[in-house]
Amino acid sequence: MKSKKLSEIIIKNFKSSGFVLSEPDVLLDSEYIIERSGEKFRSSMLTFESMDGKTMCLRPDLTVASCINYLKKKTNSKIYYSGQAYRRSNNKNASFINDQLGIEILGSKNQIQDDFKVISTILSSVKKIKKKNIEVRVGDISLFENLINALDMPERWK
């Protein structure tokens, strides 16, 4: 119950910051996920074969599912998502059901401005829930790409 109340506070902040709910499908084409997200998802996906022979899966991640939803339906690019993702874990005690909550700005026209918007929205959400010892991690593959490109090594190694 406590986590539901916290989620409600965060979602209210996402909405007031202009983010719109993305409601991606629960059932997805497995090959579509692997094609866009890589093989790393295959072992964690909960899959089955449909009557027409297509391999389907329960959404393993809301970020990926929301991006697919955006590409298919051209929804609002400033989204938040909240719900359950279904995947296996190497941890024997982990649940197949994972609650996820997040925001994205897809198809950014001004990455610095949009990154600032996402980070400031997350930080203001943290302030509103008034919890101590919260850790916010920011991951951006372009930072790693910039590092690799700056190294003095043959292009084929990069």
C-alpha cells in the first residue's frame, strides 16, 4: 500500500510536468522486441507460440514497450509509464512481475533541454515523496560512445 501511495505522488508530479500516460500493450511480438532491444532480452522474456505460429511475449520492460507503442501509434513524445513488466531473473527469489514507473522524451529535438526536463522532473518527484537515502542513477549510452570515439585507436576496434 505504501508503494502505491508513493507511485501516486510521483505520477501526479509527472502529469503536472506535462508528461502523458503511455499504455503499451501487455502482449508483444517477441521478434520485434529482440530486433529492437537485442538478444539480452530473449532469456528473460516470458514467451509462447500463438495459434498462427508467431512467438509472442509478455512485455519484459515498460520502457521498451512504450517506445514500441510510440513508434507504432506516433503517440505524444513526452510520456510516463506505470505498470507491470514480466520477465525472468537470475535471482531465484525474484518475482516474474516487476512494477515499473518512468518517464521518457522520445524523438527529442533538443536533447540537452529534454534531458534537463527529465532529470529535473525526477528530482522534483524525489523531493515530493520525502524519503531519505534515495539514489538516482542516470544512464546515457551516448556518454560511452563519446568516450570510445575520443580514444586513439583504430576505427575498426571502436
